[in-house]
Amino acid sequence: MIDRFVRIAMLTAPLLWSQPLLAKEAPATPPAASEAPASAPAAKAPSPGQSAVRERQKTCGAEWRGLTDAQKAAQGPKWPQFWSSCNKRLKGGDKA
């Protein structure tokens, strides 16, 4: 039993002593965004159409969350049906 503790101590002691040395070698500040790896693709800005859809979805989502359960039941059973009608309304496609 004592032999096991001695072996563990002998194996972990160098790791404990080298930890402060390794910490000194680490950079003090994180790398800047310009130093990102070349393999990471640059994020593309959304197109105007994508931005418009995202705004309509946020608006419809806010309306959906603002409805009570009874109102949701009257509008339609689920979010996809509500989103479809709300999206058409906000796009101006509701011609009825």
C-alpha cells in the first residue's frame, strides 16, 4: 500500500513542479482576431433578403409570445401556421 503511494508521488511530483514553468511560457494575452487560423472562413454578412426575413421572424415571434393560450388556439394550433400568416401579412402578400 505504501509502495503504491510512493509510486504515485514519484510520478506526479515532476508534473507539479513543471506546472509553474509551463504557466510562465503561456502568452499573457489571447491572440487577436486578425491572428485567427487561415482555415477558419470569414463570416459573411447576411444579404438584405436574409435580414428582412430575420426581422419579420423576430416581429412575429414577439407577437406569438404576447398571445395568451386562448388567443393562440383561435389563431391556429401551432407556430408554423401563425408564422405563415404573420409572414404574409408583414411582407404585404395578404391580399384578402
